[in-house]
Amino acid sequence: MSSSPALNYRRASYLKSSPNLTHCPDDSGAEVAFAGRSNAGKSSAINRLTENKKLAKTSKTPGRTQLLNFFVLDDSGRQRLVDLPGYGFAKVPLAVKNEWQRNLEAYLQKRQSLRGMVLMMDIRHPLTEFDQQMVRWATKSNMPMHLLLTKSDKLKRGPATATLLMVRKSLAEYGDLISVQLFSAPNGDGLQELRNKLDEWLNTDNMVDMVYIDDDGEVIDSEPEHPAKT
């Protein structure tokens, strides 16, 4: 269990929406991105986490589905949740999908403040082609991932546990970089486990006075390179 200070996710509020990396908020502090197929229950999970049913909205407009939506957890804005578009959008032209995929990959690989990703999968349809693509992108960047097997209430305990073990076995090659849990937005199962993981990633207590040293021993203003380049 994380020893990081518990955060108040009920304080989450909308900050801005960005079409690409260039228009994202200032790249400082810590943020966690939420990803998943359009029908994986991503918005429901975020709303359950923050206990705000209106925070993460599902838009029927294809253009809006391509935005990264940022939410802040306090007045400083140094701790953020990022709602990524539901991928696999069927009504978006292929050229638009390809452009968005390039933007998303750039965000995952270059965003310095991104501490981890929560990837949501419907427990009845885990590890789809799209899910595995997200896993490849994140692990390529050495990005920690926490998988939520959502809608776990749709299965009985035995089958749900069996699916959990199957997914863990399938991703065992990534070691501690990827963790997996069951989650149900309607009844809150797995909520505290999710919050513990986010507390661990979003804790900025040790970031305020952090300094970085380059190869010549000189102090520089920001982290020299993203983990993807190590």
C-alpha cells in the first residue's frame, strides 16, 4: 500500500481541453492519464473516483472525442487527471484517427509530468488489439500502467478472478511496470485500491525542491530527459 498522502479526489475540477501536446497545460507537477475503449467504462470510472457524475462527459461529437481533457485536484494545479479520448472511434475518418494516434503517442512519450496511465478494459473483453497497442506505447516509454478490469460486477466472483489472473499472466513479462485490478463503478469495488495507486503517482511532496544535474555536474532547470529515452 502506498505511504503517500491521501488526496481528495472530490476536489477535481475541469481545467482545459487540448488537441495535442503543444496546447497542454504547463508541463510541471504530476498527472495521471486515463485511457480505454469508448465502451470500457472510462467516464464512469473517473466519475466514481471523483464522486462527480458530471465531471467526465461522453461527447457524441467526433471532434471533441479527440481532445485531452485535464482536471486539477487542488488550487495549485500541480496534481492533474487527464481523460484521454476513447480510442476505436468508429465514426471518425481514418486520416483523423491516424493523426490522433500520432498526437497521443507524442503525449505519452514526451510529457514530462506524466507519472502513469490507468488503462480501462471491459472485464468481458480484455486485451483487445487497441488495449495491447496502448500497452506497447506505454511500456516503450517505460511508463507505469495500472489496468482496471471494469464492469467486474457483470461477472460472478469466480469468472472475474479467473480473468484477473489471466490478464496478469499475459502481462507478466512487464514485471512491476504494470499492475491489474478488478473495478466496478456502480458499487465502488476496487475504488480504494485505485486511489492508493493514484496517491502514489500524484504525490508531489518531493517535487517542489527537486533539482536536476546534467552530465557535466551543472544544475539545470528541468528533468534532463523522459524515462522513454533512458
